[in-house]
Amino acid sequence: GEEACRSPSGADELRQGRGSLARTCGIIALALPTWFSANAFLPEVATDYSLDNSQASLLTIAVNIGFVVATTVAAAVRLPDKFSAAALVGLGSLFCGAFNALMIAGIPYAAVLAARFMSGAAICLIYPVAVRYLSTWFRASRGLALGCLIGSFTLGVAIPNLVR
């Protein structure tokens, strides 16, 4: 009775959850570059679209606004409570890639801005869901798990600049 009610130790959690932690961090490191890709290639994008500094800055601002708006809406309608984390992250990753790819499709600037907004919205299906998933999976090792997640976020931020 009492043995079954005890929560696992940090070492047990890590042993049982290391695959989930590695997958989640990998997803974050590979999906988050869509957020910062425009920053790394801004000179090229600005040249291709003949953008001034204000217009170029809007490409980054649009992602941030899309993320904030979509995260607020997703929280208000309790989206993560209604769908599995795997489904949300998979859909968000697919949308991030698709919307980000539109930057090189030669579409009008207004459509690129909308795609960047939607890319930010799609990220709300990945990052907050991953934070919630790891926070509930790891109890005794939550700090370590979230530290790994933040590390993968940082790697995701750096990847566009590494590619450049």
C-alpha cells in the first residue's frame, strides 16, 4: 500500500523519462529555429523584398505577436486539456515549417507578414505544451528537466545563426 503511493525519486524519474526528455528537447531545438530564422537571414529577406528597416523588423514582431495571441487563445479555450501533447506538437511543427517556408516562396510582403504571424501562432502548439508536459512528467527532477528544455530552446535560437 504505502510503497505504491510514494512518488519516484529524481533518479527513477530520469531513468524512466530520459527518452521523453530527449525527444522533447530535440523537438524544441528543431522547431524553435522557425521563430528566429527571419532574424538570421534578415539582410537577404530585406533585399529580396526591398524592405526598409521598419518593414524588416515587422517580420520578427509578427512572430512574437502571433505567439502571444495564439498562446492566450489556446489557454483560454484550454486547448492542451482537449488534445494530446503529441498531436499538438506534431501539428505545430508541421505548421511552423509550412509557414516558415512561405518566406522564400516569392509571395507579397503582406502575405509574408501573415505567414510569420501564423508561424508564431503555431509555436504556441509546441513550446508551452512541451513546458507543461515536462512539468507534469518530472516532479522530483523538474528543475533539471526544465533546465534541459531551456538549453534546447537556446540551441534552437542559435541554429539559424549557425546555418548562416
